[in-house]
Amino acid sequence: MTGFSRREALLGGAAIATLAACGQTPSDAAATVPTGPVAAKAVPPAGWESGLTIAARIASGETTSLVETEKAIARAKAVNGDLNAIATDSFDQALRDAAVPAPGTFSGVPTFMKDLVGWKGTQSMWGSRAFVGNISQEDSPFAAAWRKGGVVSLGKSTTPEMGLISSTEPLVTGPTRNPWDLSRIPGGSSGGAAALVAARVVPFAHASDGGGSIRIPASTCGVFGLKPSRARLDKRDAANAPPVDISVNHAVTITVQDSIELFRVAETNDGTYAPLGDISTLNRPLRIGFAPDSISGTRVSPETTAALEDVAQLCRDLGHEVIDFKVPLDGKEFTDKFLLYWAAGAAEFAQQASAYSGKPIGPDIVEPWTLGLAAMFQARQSEMEDTIAYLKAFEAVYDDWFSDMDVLLTPVTGSPAVPIGEQAPDGDFDAVMESVLNFAAFTAPMNVAGAASMSVPLSWSSGGLPIGSMFSAKRGEDGLLFELAMQLEMTRPWIARTPPVSAL
């Protein structure tokens, strides 16, 4: 499909104004919040390997890409009936590609691409009924980088329509379910990707983040997800860049090291930033700002707060200085501005859907949630110039937060994963909006600022749902976050935690 680079840049995989968390615990996790320096064994579950391990075994001749791809397809078929996380499978093409995999860091390793990027020869629906049957004629730039890195795509993972909400319940495929609790959402908009990785179908999957869409589902599904700094992995020319470029591509993974090497595969290395370089476990104390409250005053669940307080103590135990931090921001104003900018993207997408389908904009081609956002934009178009100016100025505001700290620690979402249907795109618009704003209340500032931010799976609720912790830094500090993530992974490993619905 052509003519979508601007839309993809603006929305290419977000969820909505900010943050989320959820899932359901492994059988060995009973406590509300893990205690002590180590809460799980650092031993992979039987039958699971990281992407780097699979790639090394393929390179050594111990296995082949074809064998690993066949195994991944079998795993996908075993659990997708429960999860409904695959928008389009391309298993036959994957087997052909696996017969002669491209060279690269992840040569021959099977994965899924999110249904918001083009992968040549594969259907790209953008989570929308309007684009059923649309076959990508070429790879998107980011997908091309992954293809060059050697991955074998098994198909497209599910996403809400154009990534516009923090739940993955598109009308075109039906709701995707969380492997920790099938009655709960996996988050969005990279919900299908996170569900497939959490269920151990593939070691990693492509994801994207325009308002929290890597970090929210990573939190809700108990996997690792880092949102890269703006232009670190994606470089858009001026003609196709939106006024405020909020969306980035990367991945959800189990291991931090897979995320690091996938980051290297896609780095632009155009001089904007120094290359990522060597990453090792953090060996110096950080000054970490602790901000457990929502910037807009929305409610945060007691279990989410308890989990974050426990993680703050974990950081102190590791030698970091943790300071209380009150975010100096009118959160309601920020959320209002961001939401209007988001609504502008929805209106633009509705026009594209109409043009592609040849039908007028309406509920038969565009979901009610998208229509509601588009109507919001239409009613407030006159405010867009001021909104864009506000959002452009926010990067400097965000940077000022870090004048006396290295990293900011906040929740990812206001609660663990909410039930399927609470954020359904055809539900009552006002009720869905209230749920979204309560659930996704933390992540959007990092998108507007172009900053690095990550969700780390360090806690589980008493009901067995994952609760991620979000660590954020200034733009360009991706390496610092990776170092901290490695330290946390070694101290409180999550690799052995598998959900009730698992392909293993």
C-alpha cells in the first residue's frame, strides 16, 4: 500500500494518551508483589530459547531456519485459538523464506510483524475492515531493516484500528486475549505481538509506540518493551514527517539482550546519535525520580502503587538513590492537547479508509471509536495550531525534569489489565474514553518528547496479572535504560514466568 507514510508516522502503533498494565501470574507467583532481590529462577522454561540463541544454533548448523520456523508455526497454531493474536498468517511464505534465510544477526529466526507496517506480499489491514485484501507491494522502511537482519516473518500480529486505543479488539478480527487471563485485554496497540511473545510462540515480535503501544502491552503481558528515542531507529524525510513525530518502531521481547540486538539491527546511524555501542550491566548508582501518581489526577489502583513502591525499594537495594518527584506539569492540559492531536490522526485515517474503499466515511468501514475521535477533531480544528505549538515546546519542558535525576520511575498503567469489552471500539464512546484515560495515563509524555522509555516486568498482582514498571530517560539515553534493564533482569529475572496459556 502506498500513501500511508504520514499516517503511519503519526499513529504507527500507539494506544492512547499514556499507559497500561495487566496479565495473570504464573502458577508459582502467589504474592501480591514479589519481595527480596530475586523473585524467580533465571532459568528459561523447557522448550524456550531467545532469538539470539536460536540464531546461534542456526549459524552453527545445530538446527535450521526451516526447522525453527516449522516449530514456531506449530506453537502459533496451538495457542491462537485462545489468543486470537494473528491478524494474517503467512506460514507458506515463511517456510519458503526459511529455506534460504537472509544473512544477519537474527538469520532464520521466526517472528511476527505488527499489522501497522508493510511486509512485501503480506496483507496489511492496519487493524481495519476498510483494508481487507490490501497486499503490501513493498516493505516499509523499518520492516526492510528487520528483513535485512535475517528474520523470517510468520505473518501480522493484531492491532486495534490504526493503533488508536489501548486495547486490541478490532472489529475486523475480533478481540485479542491476554495469555495470563483470557477474560482480560493484552493492552494495545501492540497487543497481538505482546500476547504471542508472552505465550512463547516467538522469542520477540515487532511492535510500535505512538502513545504507549510498546510499553502498555509489554506491561499487561509481562514482557520487556523499550520505546526508542525519536529518529533512533526510524528516520522520516521532512515531507512525510508529522508536525510532532510521536511514533517509533521496535519490539517486545522476553530478554533484554534480544531487545538490544534488535535495536542495533534497525539503528539509523545517521549521525543524530552515536551508535548504541557496548552495553553491559549498570555498574554505577543512578538518581531515580519516583512519581507514582497520574499526571492528570486519574486513579491508580492500590496494587499498581504497591508494585511500584516495591520496585523503588528494589532500586534502593541495588544502590540507586530514589527521590520523590512531583511532575511539574498541568497533566489535564497536556492530556487534552495530546488527545486532540491524536484525534487529528484518526480523522486523517478515516479519510484514507474512505478513499481506499470508495465508500463514504461511516460505521461500515471505520469503527465507532475512530469516528468519535474524528468528530472530536472536526469540532476543534481551530485549536490545532496552538496544540502543535504546545506539543513542540514540550520536549524542552520534559528535558528540564531531568536536571537533577537520571531516570524517572512511574507506573505504566493505572491498573492491571481491564476486562475484554471495557474498551471495545464499538462501545459507548464516553465510557470507553473514561476507561482509556484512567488506564493509559502515563506514557504519552515520552512520545511527545521523543524520549527513551521502557516497561520492565518486575511485579505481578494478587490475581496473577503482570504489572510493569516504567523507567524513562532523556532523548538519546536508550543505552542507559538498557543497562538498567540488564541489572534489573539479573536481580529479579522474569524469564521463567510463563502464563497459563503457553505454547510450551
